[in-house]
Amino acid sequence: MSVEFLDPRHDPEPAGWEELRLAAGQWVTWRYDLLRAYAWGAQAPVVLAVLRQDGKAVGAASASLRTPRLRRGVYAGTRAPAGVLDIHAPGNRSQKGWWFRDEPDPGLLRAYARGLRRELGPGWRSMVWREVSADERSLLPGPVKVNLPTAPLAKLALPWSGLDDWYARLDPRRRDSLRRRARTFAAELTVRIGPAAELVGAEEAARLRAENDLKHRSRFLPLAPLPLPYLEALIGGGESVALTYRHGRRLLGLSLILDHPAWPICLSWGALPPESGGRKHLYFDGYVRMVEWAIGAGKRGLVLGKGQAEVKSGLGAELVPSSAVAVPL
């Protein structure tokens, strides 16, 4: 077993990375150009690891090097001498920060932890693994020090041939409200869903996304919005779908979806507030359009993401529990 460590800002894409990503069924956010764009705009340095078995790349992990003093509104600098390793998926809370081509291998995760100790030095004493399910805790290297529940992940299975099948499973009042709003928005606005590069520019997408991120970000961990270069790479790369609401040429609402053969991920939502010319309830209508698109495209389901758990549960989504688990390094 061996581990290769990379700084995506400076190091070239490792040989076979894209083949590994696709073989493991990973979403576009793990494409190396997107990892590079994320790392340049991050508030903490990113360390990417390629996990190898007999020289063959079989998995990956990504960690942010968090220091006690949060760096706000600045680019990631050089590595600090001490802090906590935050294992998470770059740019998307709906994914894990580690994955394998085939079956999970706890031996490789132990090798990863040993390699990090050598790579970073003695000041880094803890690892926080995010989005850990109950049956994955035994895979983690080291005894659990802290285990805190995180917001559940909403996943909506779509085993149906049409939108009416989904509507039929909703509360009648919610169903009638969604249908009524869908007719109203279709009459008043231009609503489209399709390849993101054909429907939205990166600059307007970044602006709308940033407005939403800044409105909802945590006071204790005020993460910066995804930077424009990241959105340029994501939208221009051909693996994302956009749902857009426009009045004339003005963009009022936008959902970006990470396309996937089976389970696309609803990456982000942003909309102008009504006082700035937006429309109330576009957020709810967005689910109707995305469900209709996913059923028509033959997807198994949609990953609706974290937050608004009650709303998503009311739309039929399963809420998958997870934890943030701290272990010694």
C-alpha cells in the first residue's frame, strides 16, 4: 500500500486520475481542474491523496488543513505548523471526502493516516471525517474521540415513469400548491433545464450563488462562496445541468445539478429575493422541474443535498443520517 500526496494548486494531475474517478463513479467535482480551482479559492490549504494498492490507483481522499485561527476572505496560504485535518469533499457537502474504486479498504485508510503524519509533522494531532454513516465508523483509522450528528442527506428515489406518479405520493395540499405554482411560473417566466453551458453564464451563476451562500453561511465557519474560476470550469465542462428562471434576459433563479448516470446531485440553488425583482416560491417549483427532468432522463433518483430536511422529507426524500467523527492522527 502507498499514498501519493498532492497540492492541486501546483502539482500536475496524477496519471490515471480521470480514469480512476470515472471507474469509481465519482461526480464532476472530483475532476482535477475543478479541484485546482477549488484549492486556489479555498480558505485552508487542500491536500489531495491518491491511494494505491500494488502501484494501482484504487481510491482518493481530500483534506483541508484547518488552523485554530480561521482565515476569512483570503486565499489559502502555506501550511501552518499545527491544526486539524478536515476530511471532506471539495465544494460539495453531499459527498464524502474519501472514496474507493471498488470495496472500502480500512487498511488503505490506515496507510493514509500514517502518510499524513509523515507528510505534515507532529503538530497535526486530529482528523475530522465528515459524512460518516454508522456502518463506516469501523473503517476509520484510530479510536473515535468525538462523534457528532450532522445534517441528514436527502435522497429522493424516482422509480416512476412520469411526474404524475411522484405527485400522487405527496400530501394533497402540497401537490395542488406545486401544480398551481408550476402553471403560474410557466406562464410568467421562461423556465428551462438542460446542459448548463447552454443556459447560464459562469459570471451570473457565481453572482447568484454567492448571494445565496452569504445569506445562509454559518457564523462560526463562514466559508467563502465558490469563486468564479470554479464556476467557469464546472459550467464549461459538460457534466453539469442548469435549471434557470428568467424574466426576459434577467436571471431570477438558478439550480446547478451535477449530472451522473444514476444519482445526480443538486449542487446549489440561488434566487433573487422578491424585493429585488424575484418571485416567491421559486425554490419549491425548482424541485418539480428537477424531478421531471430526472425521471425523463431515466435517473434512479436525485440527491437533494443537506438543509431544509423537513421540506425535502415532505417531497418524499429519504433522510440519510451521518456524523462528523474525530479520531487521533
